Amino acid sequence: MQFVDEASIIVEAGKGGNGCLSFRREKYVPKGGPDGGDGGHGGSVYLIGDDALNTLIDFKYQRFYKAQNGQPGQGRQMSGRAGEDLHVKVPVGTTVIDEDTLEVIADVTEAGQVVLVAQGGRRGLGNIHFKSSTNRAPRRTTPGTEGERRNLRFEMKVMADVGLLGMPNAGKSTLIRSVSAAKPKVANYPFTTLVPNLGVVKLGQHEHFVMADVPGLIEGASDGAGLGLRFLKHLTRTRLLLHVVDVAPFDESDPVAAAQAIAHELGQFSPALAERPRWLVLNKLDLLPAEERDAAVDDIVTRLAWQGPVFRLSAISGEGTDALVQAVHRWLTEQRRLENEDEEAAEHEREMRRRMDDEAVARAESRLGRKRKRADEDDDDFDDDDYDVEVEYAP
Ligand SMILES: Nc1nc2c(ncn2[C@@H]2O[C@H](COP(=O)(O)OP(=O)(O)OP(=O)(O)O)[C@@H](O)[C@H]2O)c(=O)[nH]1
Ligand SMILES: [Mg+2]
């Protein structure tokens, strides 16, 4: 199955049914008067958040969604039936953008959340409404109005509290395997992970947080190198980034240069995301002789001029992972408390979301620009949403 996290669709609400022009005609009732009924309202289109969905693949195959039209009114004062509404299921984590106005219509963040995206047309009135003392045989009716039609752009992001950021082969998938039940593939080559993986990290019986593992980044990703930057959008719903750095890369490259390249690419993708708290997670310490570890860590931290928290890990043996998990949990708990109790913290969080939404709009806009340009150049059915990768989701 393909992993699809972006899609464009068209939604169209139903037209309102026309009002009816009719007169009562019955034996023994001369001049029976108007009896044309009203049309029915057109059905509306709604999106509804569904947490059982985790891809936008269905929208690749069906791009047009239309709600029912209202039925026209009839004689004998009969109203037309209203058109049925259409409910379209979208994954929780979907940002909905109007492609024409480039506005974010909604962020679907909860299961069951309902968003009106196309208002059904209004019903027309039958001539029964237009009777008056001076006009007892009105021929006037009103037509139903058109249903709203919109071009929508969806951007789906996995919903996680903390995201793993790093070069391919840094050990991100190994870390998520070691702290959660998620079992993404781990291998000794770059780009093992091709789609985002989620892991639920459990602490005790009731508490947990969700960690997201996304494909690795390399220098030049913003220009399309490797898998590019598109998977970074999955980190835009997280509150904390863990930057995983391999302290002893097998090609003997400099871990500091690697970390700086990642920070640069992150800033290219999203200045807002780059402002999120980021912790340094130095991995594969087991590959260094015990007596060299302190010096190696000091050297990396100094040369990066790293101010924030630093963790030392061996994801493969699990050493250091517990301290990291506890610290992440404490931080997330404190962050949630702050957002609930402190208006300034809550506003800051809303502002971050707004900025990331704006960035999503800018991505939709630039994609549209590319699409138009391609359409001018040739007639190929261009679609940059398609990834040729296999989907792998942890249970
Ligand atoms: N010695 C040692 N090897 C590790 C450690 N963590 C990961 N590895 C190895 O490093 C290689 C890459 O690990 P992955 O977890 O697949 O790395 P990744 O960051 O997910 O890589 P991509 O999916 O390609 O982005 C594998 O061979 C792992 O076994 C560690 O703490 N110590
Ligand atoms: Mg991986």
C-alpha cells in the first residue's frame, strides 16, 4: 500500500430543490388556488475525524465528493425531500486548506470532530407562498440555489507528542523499538525508514506519550536530496524534538557537521518547527571505548555550542533510554500543565500552530504553482503527491 499524506479533492454540496408552480384542481372546487410546495434543501458536505484512518490514500482514487440535491416541490402542497448530507471521513491530524482562497478551513485534531466544508443550496419556494389578497393565482416560485463547491487540499500529519530528528542510520528506529512496542525495520544502511512510524511509550499503567520516527534527513534535503523534507511535516504536531546523533558514524564523518546540517535543513523546512524545544540525543555511545566517552561528548557539545539538554544513549542496548523517557514525560506533563493554567503559554502554543498552519498553506500554494507551471510545459498528468514507498505501521 502507498503511504499518502497529501491530497486534493473537490467537494460539492447539493442544489436546493425548486419551488413548484401548481394549482389545486378538483371536482367541485373551482379556482382551488395555488398548491405548489417548496423544494428540499440541498445536502451539505462535512468532514469527520476518524482515528482509525492513517493515510489519505482513498482520496487518490476518489477526488470528487457530492452531496445529494434537494427534490423539487410538488403539487398538493408537497415539499420536496431534502438532499442527504455527505460525511467524508478523514484521518485525525488532517489540515484542510481551501485551494482557492488559501485559507486553513480546519485542523481535524479529534476523532468525531465535524467540519462543514460545503453548505447545501437553499430550497426554492412554491407558489403557495405567494398568494395575497390581490393575487389569488400567483405564478411566482423561486428556484433552489446552487450548493457550495470547493477545492480542498489535505495535509495529514501523524499525531505525536515528541518527534525524532536525525540523519539516516543515526538509530532513530532502534530507539523507538527500544522504548515502545513499535517495531519499525532497523538496518545498517541509510533510508531504512521510508514512512513515519508511531510508537506509544508507556510509563507505568496509565501514562504514556507518543513518539514519531520519520525518515532520516541529509544535507541538501531542502533541495530534494534523499527523501527531501516532506516527512518533516509529521513533526509539526509534536511539542518536542529529539535530535538523534550517531557519535561514531561508520564512515568516520564528523557528528558535529551532521548535526549542523540537520539543524540547517530543519530551518529551511519550517522556521516555526525549528523554534520548538530540541534536545540532543547522542547515540551509539557503546561504540566508543568507555574512557573516551566523556571527552567525545564534551567535544560535540562544545563545538555545537549546544545550550539545551543532552542525553547519552545506546539505543541498541537500551542504556540511557529510561532517563530520556522519564525526562520527556516530565517535560510534556509540565508543558501541558502550563498550557492549561498559564494564558501566556497557551497563547504561545496557539501562535506556533498558526505559524505552522501558515507554512502548510505556503506549501500548498507552492505546489499549485509547480502544478500550473508543469501544465503549461507539458500535458503529463503531474502529481507530486505520489510516493513510491511501502507503508509500514506499527500496531
Ligand atoms: N552499536 C550501536 N548500533 C546502533 C545503535 N543504535 C542503532 N544502531 C545501529 O545503527 C543502524 C541504523 O539504525 P536505525 O535504527 O535503522 O537508524 P535510523 O536512524 O532509523 O535510520 P533510517 O531509518 O535509515 O533513517 C542499525 O544497524 C542499528 O543496529 C546503538 O546504540 N549502538
Ligand atoms: Mg529508521
